[in-house]
Amino acid sequence: MSPQTSKPTLAHPLQSLRALLGRVPYPELTPLWIAVFIDVLGYSILIPFLPFFTQEFNAAAWQVGMLLSANALFGFFSGPIWGNLSDKYGRKPILLICQFGTLAGFVMLALSRNMTMLFLSRIVDGIFGGNFPIAKAIVGDVVSPKDRSKQLSNVGVAHVLSSLLGPGLGGLLSRWGIVAPALLASALTCITISVTWLFLRESNPASARASAKTQPEAKTAAQPSQPRESLWHNQAARRLLLQWAFHTLSFSLYIACISLFASIKLGLTAEQTGILLTIAGVVRVIVRFTVFVPMLNRLGERATARLGLGIFVVTYIALGFVVNQWQFAAVVCVVSFAASCTRGVLTSFLSSAVPPHQRGQAMGASASLDNLAQIIGPSVGGAVLGAMPVWVYGGLAGVVALVAFVMDFRLARAKVAQAEA
């Protein structure tokens, strides 16, 4: 071997992969999308089957409900904390801590032999539930405001794609009990950690954090004065978070109990409902890559979000009056279209309303509201479907969504007034 010839090393494939990532728009985000996709895949492999796994331990129905809510309950408190820590100490190290916590939760789940261990595993996963708010904060750091809605919508796409694949993989592995899918989820989380560690760049470096502490924030048209002491002193952020609270509560009411509604109203089996929801997920992906960007460019962010919020109101109410599975399929596909129009754009508004040193905290607050909605939605939706006419279920979700829709007009007026001041 000549002196100039070197042995292959790990650096060579890593350099090749980095070069490949550099060819796509915002290459800094490609490792993030991979990590988010794998993280949700590990989650979606397990969660649909937890109620069945609990049968091995003779769990009561109320215990199953509490088990499914435990993760969201602890995530409600931990989300803002992790987001705030990522503002202070950087996104990447805090994201890695959360991913290692997720791994610990999955390993505990694989070792579970009783309900106590199942509860502890879900609680640990909830405590370290900072992956999504930090991911959204990273997008806010890297992407310019004009492209932020498009990139933030990719979080929903990654979620949908993983949700389409995960339940099928989990179903194949469930014949071996909880151990097999939990171990696969653990292995996927290890891949997530590796991708984050090797390829994800720090979007909130020490120099930027130091600058945020010493330099006053530039005033913007959307936010002429920027109090630095707390996110909750930011009036625009407070209003956007309140709007998000109503939107995500209505969405949780819908999504948490849609299978139960389909069974009660139309007599659909779990398999039939799953197929229809899968079709809705495919619709969301198609909309994101074919319709969403041209529509966003033509209508603008505000009109696109308002269109989606209005569609939510109409379709939720229409849901209570479907009489066959074709009407039901149409409703769930239209709701999927509305989600494509709305959720990424609303998150972009919130990201733009706060300075960089509060971005993680803001994304953590929105994730906390998501978790709160995931606690309230299943219990309220189940109670309504169990004790009231089924049309009340859609009507209630529609009324809550209407509040978010009406608030959008007030938010737009407030923004115009601030710009003119």
C-alpha cells in the first residue's frame, strides 16, 4: 500500500452524507426531520396497542384511561421547562437529554411485568417530552420568517408518515407481547440519538445566547416593545397561545374519539376506521407537497390559516350528521386538509412573535397546551358519546373550533393596530 493510500474510516461516509444533505433546502433541518420521523415511529408502534397489552395485567378500564393520559399529564408540566432550558443552554444538548429520557421510558416499557412499571415508563417518557417543542424551536432558529410555515408543516408530515407505518409494524410484533414492539421502539430511539449527535447542528450557539443577554431586542412591526423578563409579558404571544389552546382542544376532541364515534354512529370496525384514517393521513401528505405551498404563496399565511380554521368549524359540525361511511370518509379527509392549512402556520405565527431567546419557551408552552388537550379531549369526548346524542360530539368540537376561528380576526386587527402605532 502506498503512503498516500489511507484506510477507509467512518469519517468518509459521514462526509458523503453531509455533502448530500447540503444539496437540499435548509440542509441543517434534514437530520431533524429524520430524528422526528423515527421518534414518532417508535411512539406509534406502541401506543395503539397499550390497551391490549394491559389486558395481560387484568387492568380496569379506568386504569387504561389513566395510563394513556399519564404521558400527556407529565408532558404538560415538562414541555415549557425543556423549551426554556434549550433557550439557556442550547437546543442540541437538551434535545439529546430528552431523547435519552425517551429511550429510558421505552426500555422500562419492554421490562414491564405489571401496571406499576407500565405507569412509570409512560411517566418517564412524559417527563422527557421535549422533543417536539425543541424541534419547532430549531426550525424557528434556522428558517427565515417567510419560509417558516412551510418548514414547520413538515413536523406534521413526519408525524403523519410515522403514524401510517407505526401501527402496522406494531401489529406484526404484538404477537410477542409488549417486549418486541418496545424493544424496536428503543432501537429506533437509539438511531434518533445517533442522527442528532452526529449530524444536527446547534441552532442556538453560546455566542447567540450571550448576545441575547447583552443586547436589546430589535423592535419589529409585529412587536414594537419586547419585554424580556417573561414570555407571558408578550401580549401577542399570549393571544396566539390562547388561540392555539382552543384549536388544539377542538382537534383533540375530534381525533381522540373518532374511532368510538365511527363505531357508535356507523357500526364501523376498528379495521375499517383505521383504513379511512390512513387515507386521511395520505391526503394530508399529498396536500402538503402539492397544494399547500402554492396556496400559501397565493393567499398568504393569514388567509391560509383562516381558511383551515373555518373548515374545521364546518366539518366538525357536519360530522354529527353523517349517515354512511362515504360521508364519514369525506369529513375525515377534509379535516386532514384543514390541518395541513393550519397547524404549521399557527406555530409559525407564534415563533415569529417572540425573540430567539424565548423561542424554546414559546414552543414548550404550545406543546404543554397540546398535552393538556390530550388529557381533556379523550375524557370529555368519551363522556359526550356515552351519554348524549352523537351529533353533540361534533357540535362541541365545532363550537370550540369556532372560538379559535373568531380569535383570528381579533389577532389580525391587533397586528394592524400595532403596525400603525
